[in-house]
Amino acid sequence: MNINLLPFVFALFGLGLFCLLTRRSLVKLLIGLELLGKATTLAIIWAGVVQKTPATTQSIALLVISIEAVVVAVYLALVYAFHRHNQSLDTDDMRRLKG
Amino acid sequence: MTAQLAGLLLFLIPFAGALLIPLVNFFAPRAVPWLAVLFGLASSVIAFFLLGGTPAGAPITLDILPGFFRSGLLLDPLSLVPALIATWIGFLVLIYSLGYMKGEENLARYYALVLLFIGGMVGMALADNFLALFFFWEVMGVCSYQLIAFFYKDPKAAAAGAKAFLTTKIGDIGLLAAIIILAVNSGSFSFSVNFGAAAGLALPVLGLAAFGFILGAAGKSAQFPLHVWLPDAMEAPTTISALIHAATMVNAGVYLLARVSPLLALVPWSLTLVQWIGAITALLGALLAAFSNDLKRILAYSTVSQLGYMVLAVGMGAAFASQFHLFSHAIFKGLLFLCAGAVIHAIGTRDIRQMGGLYKHMPAVAITFLIGAMALLGLPFLNGFFSKDFILEEIILGGAWGPLALALIAGALTAFYALRTTFVVFWGKPNYQTHPHKTPANMVVPLLALALACFLSWLLVGPLSEAWIASGLPAPALSALELIRVTFSSLAFLFSLAAIVVGFFLFLQRARLARYFHEQEPGWIRATSRGLGFDDLYTWLADRIRDFGVWVRMFWEERVMEGINRFAAWGSLGLSRLSCRLQTGDVHWNLLYVTLTLIVVLGVALW
């Protein structure tokens, strides 16, 4: 494996960040979040390849994936509750924390 | 017993009594008055040892603060006169109090304070340094304040106590300043060291110290312009008026002036100032006494006036004459106050217009009061005659004609008010409503003792002047016979006789005078009923000072402190407004902050 995955990781992370900062739909935010997560998982795996400890990093990656599944579940539940409450998925409708 | 030990016991015994009385009061309150009399008796017996043994050898000195301050006893005639007066008159007043204060509340407080006062006065007189003198001076001040306000439930008495305390405090500040000036100069508080070192001081500084002493003496001895507290102090029980405000404490200022007279002699203007203060006070006191209708106020103003004479004598450089008059005055004024107490005790009012004809009910009191009044106006062969003529003589010798004129007018007025008061109270038409109480025997005995002393005390001039000369103080060598010869052959005798005659004439014409004043009512007459406006002036001044204090407080609290508060509030509000801008509530902004923070943290960690 001679390809360097790091630029790809950064591109994925940047894409996720861009998605998070610019999209207004809560579902799109979830997608951005997932992109961030995937970039992170990829970075961990790539770190294992570089450090020659693939077994450890792969097990950590598995753990991260499973935690992400939980995060997604909770996030979706929150979005569902928000939608039920406001009939909307737009982040412009959630400005109640404005100072 | 050596004189030194006697001197030490003389003020330690009353102090011990003052400590013990509150304890005794817990389990035997009825024994308290008798215990106090016992302590008074003990110290007045010990006082005789001081008379006999002229102080010789090393005096007692104690290291109060080792290496810094030592205090000792000074037993010369100048200090013994006030100490012995305080002890003996204090003892008589304690006996008199048995009858006068019977049935009052808080007797333990009363007797403890009286004993504390006697100890303070003796300690003040016998101190050989300024610091101890100042300490006991303040002890007296506190006792005076407490005893004036003894009937503290009466707001007038409480106010009078506070007034006396504050007014004398003005003088005390002067005294303290003078003591500090001298102590800084010489590094010692002792009298002798300071008098020696004072010549090395610059004249303005020395003048400041002299002025401080004069101010202190004026406060304590109720001299013009600080005399206003003494008439109000008559709210005290009459026993206290007799002891503190006639016989003892008010003499402390005269004693102080006599004590620092070597120092005053170094400052040219200070003696002139003392003369004029004394003369003005003598006249002012006599004038106010002549127009007063309150028996105790008359006596208080009379005391102010007589103290003026003593201060005048000190101003003439005649400390001996002033102490001689002090001695006479303590006796006859103590007598007059105790008589007044008997009258007030009997009738229950202090207004002489509601008295009259009391001779029938209390002849002993009437006769002794008459003797006291005659001694006050200076009838020949009574003690007041010799001592007052002595002072007038010294004034003539010194050639101070201005003060002499004032003193003579005061003398005429003294004769007038002494006669008027005696006549209106004890002879004249009865005006009282109640049936007078009988005077108890334990109140009459001190009166008789003091009346006798009015006739005899001037005979002591011989031993007194001998003792003065023996201890190196300036005094003329006089025996009693010599005193008679000198007095009757002097110009002062004619002057004082003329003053008495004028006073007697005024007394005879009092009905016409009263009609004139009633019909014409000149402005200054109305002013005398308000103490010639001094109280109003001081009230105005005090109000201005208070207003200034209020303004300072307002400025500090409302402007400075409140300003700091406002600035803090305004600043934090502004900051929070600014930081509110950051909180858009928009998720994306929050995410941006999170990202930026992470970048910063990462940057720091990598760097």
C-alpha cells in the first residue's frame, strides 16, 4: 500500500465541516457529521498502517463505528422530536439560545 | 507612714473602693453607701500623714513601661492642695450623699464613680509627669460625664453629660497636643525635665504648647469661651455639683496653669491671654449669675466667675494667690452647693422664685448658706475675703488695669447676686407649694463643718506659704497676722470694699432694677437668659460642622463609592452586551466556534 491516505482524510473532514457550517437542514447536518466521523475513522486506520499496529487501530475503529451508531440513533431521535414540535427541520427555527 | 506611701495610698484606696463596690453590690446592696463612706474616711485619714510629713528623700517612682515610661509622685504644696481638697470634700460629700441620695436607683454606680473620681483627682494632682496627669485628667472627665448624666432617663441630664464631655474634649485635645509637643522636644514626660528643656524650643512652637495648656485649662475649668458646659452640668445630683463642679474638678485647670506657669512665663503673650480669659470669665459668670433664677445655675455661674479670678491670678504670675483662693473657694462653694442640695431636697424645685422664707424651716441651712454667701462676696474675716483681696492686690501690683476693672465690676455683681440669692431663698415671701421636708442630720453635719472652715481656713496661709517656699515655689512669706495687716492696708481692700458697697446698693435697689428691666427689657438682658448667646453660637457652629460632615459623607458615599459601583456595573454590562453578540443562537456559528477553538487547541498542542 503505497498510496498516502492523509489528503483524502483531510478532504473528507473538510467536506464534512463545510456541510456542517453551510447546510440548514438537520438531516444534512447529520450527513456532515457522519462525514466527519468517517474521516476520523479513516485517520485512525491510516495511523495503524503507518505505525504498523493494524490490529489495535482496527479494533478502535470498530469501537468508533459502534459509538457512531449510537450517536446517530440519539441524533435522529432529537431531530424527530424537534420535527414533531416545530413541523420543521430548518436550523433557523432553533435560535432560542440567542443572547 | 512616709509621705510617699501616703500619697500612693491616697488615690489607690478610692480606686480600690471603686473596684470593690460593684462586687459588694451583688450580695449586699444596702452596705454600698457605708462602704463608700468607709473608703472616703480611710483616704481622708491618710491625707493627714501628707500634711505632717513634708516630703523629703526619694519619691516613689514606678516603671510603668520599663525603659520607656516611669511615673512617680510629686508631693509639693501646689499638688497637695487639690489632692487634699478632693479627699476631704469628697469624704464630706459621701457622708452627705447618705441622706441626699437615699432611695435613688443605681447607687452602686453612683458611689463607685464618686470614688473613682476622687482617686482620679488625687492622681492628677500628685502626678509628676504629663502622661500620668493626662490619664487621670481623662479619668476625671469620664466620671464627670457619667455623673452629670447620672439620671440618664431624663433626656436633659443625658444631653448635659454629653455636652460637658464634648466641650471639655476640645480643651483636652489642646492639652494633649501641648504634651506631645513638649515630649517630642525633650523625649520625656516629666515636669522638671520638660520645664528645663522648654527654653530650647522655638518661640512659636512653645507658644503653641502654651496655647494648648491654656485651652485644656479653659475646658476643664469652664473658662470663657468653653464655659458653656458648666451651667448645664447642674442636671447632675447636687452632691456631684458640689464635689466635681464646684470644689474639685473645675480647679484642675487652674492647677494645670499654675503647674505649667514656668513654661507660660517663657511666652510673652500667654500670660496676658490668661489674664484676659480670667477677667472676662469672672465678669461673664457674675453677670449670668445675677440674672439667673435657677439656684444651682446661679451657683454654677458663680463658680465660673470665681474660677475666672483664679485664672486671672495665675495670669498675674501669682500661683500662690490662685491656689489660696482655690482652697477658700472649694470650701465656701462646696458649702453653698450642699446647702442648695438641702433646699432642693426639701422643696423639690430649683427655681428660686418658688422659694422664700425657708429660714423658718431650716435655720441651720439658712445660716450656713449665709456664711457661704458672705465668704463668696468677700466679707472681711471670712476666707473668701482674704483670698480674693490677695488676688486683687496681685493684679494691682502687676499693673493690669483692664482685667482689674473687669474683676471689680464682677466683684460688685458677685455681692449683688450673693445677697439676692440668700435673701430670696431664705427670707422674703414664701412662694413654695409643698411642705418642706426636714433636713436629715447627716446632711447638716457637713454643712456645719464647712461653715466653720469658712471662718478658719485662711489661718492656714502661714503653713501653706512656708511649705511653698520650702519646696522652692514662688510665694510670699506670710503668716496669718501678716496677711491681716497686708490685706487691710492695701489698695485692693478699698477696691473690694467699694465693690461690695456697690453690690449692696444694687441689692437694695433691686425692685427698681427689676421694674426697669421688666419695662425696658434691653436686648442684652434677654440674651442673658440664653447664656448671652454662646450656646446658640456653638449650636450654630456644631450644626455647620455636622453639615460639613454630612456633605463629606454624601460626597464619599454617593459620589466616590457609588461612582465606583456605577462604573463596575456599567463596565460589566457593556462587556456582557459585547459578548451577547457572539451568542447568535445559530447552530452554525456555534459549530464554527467549536472548530476554531479546536484548531487553536490543536495548534497550541502541536507547537
